Amino acid sequence: MIIDAHAHAFPDHGGASGYPDVQTNLRAQQSTMANFWGRMLTNTLERKYIPGPDEDVNFRVGKYGRYYWKKYGREIWLQRFPPIMVEAEWTPEQMVAFMDFAGVEKAVLQAGYMEPNYCRQYFAEALKKFPGRFIGTIVTEYDMTKSEKRRMAEVEKIRHSWKSWGCGAFSRVLSASSLVMTPNMTLTGRPSPVSGSPIFAGPVSSLRRITWISSPGLRR
């Protein structure tokens, strides 16, 4: 079996993508531009043109994979996606079509590209529509500096995503100070309420120390 361990499916970036409205989503995307500077093609490399998270630069999603904004009187663009994408979306249907063409039997959908809670629902629908073709991952906003109540709420989201929606792995941890994850432990190091839930090694933001355990979900 051929498994693509890094695949994507996401709704139109020019829409709300699970956020309260389009503008909230655009602000979320605008805040990530510094992360892509120098990695993605742009019409300038001068860092002064990177938009601030809350800066009014008329940030917008264009066609053929580009983001646009205007700063210091200059129109700036960043090539976020391949130009083959007329609109900034990649549906599960498109992903399956490319998988079939390349002979890939299963793909791990990397979480992100939309509001984290909405992402879990979006992946759940994809897994239901294409049984056996996808392994869904989740983003957790688990933060060890937050209250026990908030941390346990995130654990409950993880449990629900795994048991009810079939998401089989972690993709990203958005906030944490240090983290050791195993299939039988919670993120706090206590016996897991989701014992046996698989773990997947993915990118991490704001993390000082981490130990990754490979996901049993990839061996399904």
C-alpha cells in the first residue's frame, strides 16, 4: 500500500473557512505571511513589505494561488499555492483524483488551512465520503500555561475527534511550552482518557521540547 503522509484538503481561502466571517479568516491568514517570506515566491524580498497581523493593507486572496496586499504604496503578492489552483481551495474530491492518478491508496490529511474546530468537522466529512482513503489529523491548541479546565477541554476535543469522527493522528500543536506525547498518556502526563489514540509527528509552533511517538494510525 502506498500512503502519502503529507496531503491536504481545505475549503476556499477566500471564504470564512470556519471563522465567524471572511475578514476574521483573512486576518488569520495575513498574520502568517512572515512565516512564508523567503520560502514562497514573492515580487519582492524586502522584509519591510511583510504585513503586520493587524495592519490595514487590503489583504486579499487572489486567483492562481496568490495572496495580495498593498503596503507603502506598492502592490505585493506572495505565491502561496501552485498556479494550477485557480481558486485557493483543494477539495477532498480533487485530492482523491490526484491520488488515483498517482497510484496512492491512502493519504494523511494535515490539519490547518482553516479554523481548528471547523477543520475537524471538515476532515470528518471527507473521511465519511471517501472511506479508507484518508487518515485525518487534528490541530490541538493545548497549552500547558493555561488552566486545567481549558487543557481538559482540548483533550475532550481530541477524544471526540478520534472516537466519533475517525481522525487518527495529531498534526500540529499550536501552543505549548514542553510536550511529551505517547499513545497512553495525555498531554499532561496523566493516564489518557483517550488511551490508545494514535500520534502523528507534524510541525509544531512555539514548542521548546517535544518527544514524538509514531502514529499507529499510519499502520491501518
